[in-house]
Amino acid sequence: MIPVLPESAPFTPAQRAWLNGFFAGLLSSQAGAAPSAIPVPVPSAAAALPAPAAEPWHDPGLSLEARLALAQGHPLASRLMAAMAQLDCNACGYDCRSYGVALASGAETKVSLCSPGGAATASKLKEILASGHASAPGVVSPQPARKPAAEAAARAGRVTFPARLLAREILHGPGATAPVVHLVLDTAEAGEVFEPGDSFGIFPENSAEAVEAALAALRATGRERVLGPAHRESSLRVALAEDCDLRDLDQVLAELPSKWPPLGEIVRTLGRLKPRLYTLASSPRLHPGEAHFTVAVAPRGLASTWLAQKLPVGAAARMFVNRGRLRLPARGDAWATTCTAKRWTTSSPRAC
């Protein structure tokens, strides 16, 4: 069995899940399997370098308060960046730096997109934005803003592809407090290679029950044609299932005037379902054409519940490759691995 980090390890749940997936892929690639037809390029050592010294707050091992203290006196975009989780997970359609720039410039207005940062990050972002737009002299924001979701994915070359669910295996025992499942997805249609250390953005879908409740609230049949938040035309039922974040529906309906606008206008007001990132837990050398994941089912978690219980075996999920920062060493007999969370180096994976 491949070991995992204990719950007592000094990492956040998001960091621990990322590292578990990375080492699962790393260890499985050492199993001695013959190389497959899928090339696995070996990147340079620079790929695992930590954040530049000019941004000392770009460190997920630091507390929120420590990161904000390091960013004090810097431009608004940098102070906003410091409030985020520093994982560059791209689940919101940005990295931490460009999300800060987008908020500072007004190109993005939602402060709740940083899932790893949670409520603490959203609250601090509101506070920083309310404090004004004062900037430290002579410091220039490093990157222009990028649009979220599909626009950012497309411009970054992240093309989605359908991946059939090949197998689902329950890993937890009866009565487990943290249900975990092992998923195997077909990556035959992926347009790029991937390797241990990478993750996949998977677009979840709303449950049939949630869609029916939304249709009842909208007084609609589901057959109406709409242009949804993903900027594609479809039936209302498809838009509610695949594109719309239904958590926004109650608030949107509460703010509507007594005379409702057309359904398409209401739907476009809803937020878009964002991809969730899951770290690859397999090696393409050992499992060519497949991507394996271990998914912890979060209470009321939309994506994890859909993957673990709702998505039928044989059905497809929309996903894309998200390049990671940690990489296997250039030498096959070297175990030196840089941990971006704590920035230490070890000669053995057992020390992790």
C-alpha cells in the first residue's frame, strides 16, 4: 500500500490532499513498469523553485496573519494576493497573483472564489477592498487580470475533454467519518501529456433533485432555450445541470422585481459552476491512458458527492489538465524532493 500523510502532519487539508496525490503518483511510477507510449517529460529543477523573494507572502506554510503582515505597505493587488491560500490551484480561474490583480482593478467582483482559503479569505478580501486602493510608491502589479472560468482556461490552453468513468472503488470502511473513493477515468481524449504532480480540473454537475427544485422555483418546464453563464445555448434543464451554480439562485430570485425578466436573463445572472482540482494519484507509465484519483467526500460537497455517488460508471466528466509545480527528480535514483509548503528537502520520501 502507498502511505499517506497522517492527519497530524503540519499541513492544511488542501495541502495534505495535494501531497498525498503527488507521492501516490511518484511511488507508483517507481514500481518498475515498462515505459508506456505516453511520454513523460522530465522538467528542469527550476520547475520546483519556490515563489520569488519579491513575494515572501506567497507561501502556503505561513498563516494568514503572517502573509498579510509581509504584504503590508505593498500595492492593493499584492495585499489581496496575500489573503489567498497561495496554492495557485486555478480552481477559481486564476492563480493567486492574477486573482488579486483582478479584484484590485475591478475586473472581478466576487471575493469568495478562493475555495482553499474559505470564509477567512473572503472576509479578509472584503476588509482589504473596503480599506481603499492606496498603493506603495514605485511598485507595479506583476500581471494583468485574467477572466475566470472558461475564458481563463481557454486562454491558458486548458482545453476540456470528456473522460469516461471506468471504475469506482470504495476505500473507507463502514461508519467512516471521512468517506474516500478511488476513481479511474479514461484520458484517451486528453490533448496533452501529464505526470505525477499534475492535477485535473473536473467540472461537476448539479444533482437531478437540485435541478428539479430550481425549475420549480423558476416556474419553468426545463425545455426553454437559454444562453447560460457558460455562454452556450442549451435547454434550461441542461444549463441548470451543467453550467449554473445553483447556490446563487435564492439570492438572485430574492433580488428580482415583482415582474420577472426573461428566464435567460435570470440564468445569466447565476454564477457559473467552477472546476474542482484533484491531484493525480497514478503514474502514466503504470496506467497509460488513465487518470486515478482518491477523492474525500466532503459533507454537502457538490463535486465530491457527484463523483463518488452520482456519476454513473461509463458516463463522462468534463475535465482538463492542470500543470503542477512539484516534479519527479531528473535522476531515477534520486529522491530529493522540494516541499513548497515548508520549503525543506529530504533524501527519503519516508520522511514526508
